[in-house]
Amino acid sequence: MGALFQNYARRPIAIVEGKGTEVFDTNGKRYLDFTSGIAVCALGHAHPAIVKAIQEQSEKLWHISNLFESPGQEKLAETLVKDVHLSHAFFCNSGAEANEAAIKLARKHTGKHKMIVFEQSFHGRTFGAMSATGQDKVRNGFGPLVSEFVTLPFNDVEALKAAVDGETAAIMLELIQGEGGVNPVTEEFAAAIHEIHQSTDILLIVDEVQTGIGRTGTRFAFEQTVLKPDIVSMAKGLGGGFPIGGILGTAELFDTFSAGTHGTTFGGNPLGVAVAQTVLDHVFNEAFLQNVQEKSAYLIAKLQEALPHVTVNGKGLMLGIGWGEDVAPYVTALDEAGLLTVAAGPKVIRLLPPLTVSNEEIDEAVAILTSVLAK
């Protein structure tokens, strides 16, 4: 027994070095990393621009507290809201913190407490975010949760219409459920949410912690739908591997988050902001995003050609291979064959390569998948 709590079901692989899509363990074994730290390392491992940003900022300032003005935060916020309907940002350290901030902002702004969320969703493991998560395995054993979260079936229009009432503060959802099985929102369901959002004072929160920052081929996944969320949460890819999260909100919410209503010690620190700005300078680029879409089409085509009997869901470089049986043994076998993947529920293998993955690395990964899944 070691000194660590055993709250992670760790795999017997210790990764110690990485470059781009390749990582190496303590024995020098090479792997293709199609997890990206679970959609975190958007530009791959040890990207030269990120290394440079960390080196340069670390020689200037790491932390100064949010008691003082932050030009870096201002610039990062302006980059994130440029050309979208959102206008203001708040920075924190993680996706769970971002979703906590989103929940607090929605409740305070509306003066209501009822939140509609969905089965198989995942929003984090803090109490508010856990209460919003539609998976019992995340919530069991912790006693009473935060009240007034109503959990509905995902993509069920009639259930949604029946649940909405005058006490509803917000609807909160992922546009592609990551941990829940790589389940995309349907056009019909998005249209129903949009109609409710437009015709009532109910706020819309879109959790883009996993789908955001170019992962689905656009800056944010909501840009591929009719939805215009009031609040968007983000993290993971925002820092390219450095811990930073945040929310974006519309101008109507500006006065609600007034001084003292919410805060964080480390959120938006100069080091994290410098790294996030570097990530956005690369990802929020039309040619880069077009390249992500092209790689996505290439990967999907290769998977469908090599594995015609499986289903492939998702968008961009957030894809799930539906397998129809427990995928845990296959994930282990893929590890042994040199390809790191992650499950999304019990019957889906999730592929989350860096957005910088090459076609040659995609070919190699599909060859490994074919050899393992064919068995």
C-alpha cells in the first residue's frame, strides 16, 4: 500500500516523457496517445510554443492574486469572446470549478434554483457539479446532494417540455456527452431547447469542458448548433495541459457577478493565462480548425473502412467507437499494443488524439485498433 489514496483505477503504465502524439513510459516503451490527457493536451505534449510561453512567463510572474488588475486575463477574455455572442469571462482552475461558477451565476441571476440536467451527463465531482451529473456511479455514497436538480433522459423532447416550468432557472447540458458514451445532441433536441430558451427567461448553460477549444472542429461545439447559450463552461484544452478553466457569459449577466460574489485564489494566474493565450493563438485559427475537421473526416473514414461492424459517434477529434460489449479488456489490450485510449462508459472506446495528430499517426492508430478489435 502506497501513500496515495486509491481513488483512481490506475493502469500499470507510468508515462514520463512525451512529444506531440508520442509518449514514453519508464521502460522506454513508445505509445500513441489518443487520450490527450482526456482531451486536455490540444497541441500535443511539449509543444514548443507552450514550452516557450511557460519559460518566459515563469521568469516574470507566476502569481499575484486577483486583488490586482490582470492584463493577461483581459486579453485572454477578449480572444475567447471575439466573434461570438458572449461578452465576459471568469477564470478558474478546472472544469468542475467552471461548472460550479456557471450554476452559481444562473441561480443568482434568475433568483430561481431548479436546474434541468440529463442522464449520462458528467459535469464534475464537486458537490454542485456532482449534483448536476446524471450518473449514479459518480453520486453514490456522498449523502444528500444539492437540491433542485431535475435529471431527464438525454435527447427526449417530450420529457424536457413536461419538466420546464416557471421555477426553472436553467437547462444545463453537454452537446456531446463525453464520459457518458460520446452521445451527441440531436438536431431535434437542440431545436426544442432553443425554442424554450428563446420563449422563456430560462438560462442555457452549455458545458464545453471537453468539447470546447477546437476539439469538435470549431472553437466551441455550440457553434455547430442553433443554440446560443447564456453561459459556457470550459477547461481541459484551454490550457493545453496547464490547469485553467473558466466560463463565458452574455452581457446581461455582467452585473450579477459583482465584486465579492464569486472568486478563486489561483484562477487566471499569469502563468496559466499565458499558456492558454498561446493555445488559442494556435487553435482559434481558421486554417487550424479546418485541419481538425479534415483529420476527423480522415479518421472516421479509416475507422469505417477497417471496422465496418462498429458505430462511430462524435465530432471532430472527439470520437467514440461503440463496441456492444465491455470495452475494458480491449482498452488494456490497446495499451499493450502501444495505443492509449479511454473508455466512455462500459461499451464505448473514446478517441481523443491531440488536435495536431498527423495522418500517419492516425493510420498507425487504426492499424493497432484493427489488430486488437479483430481478435
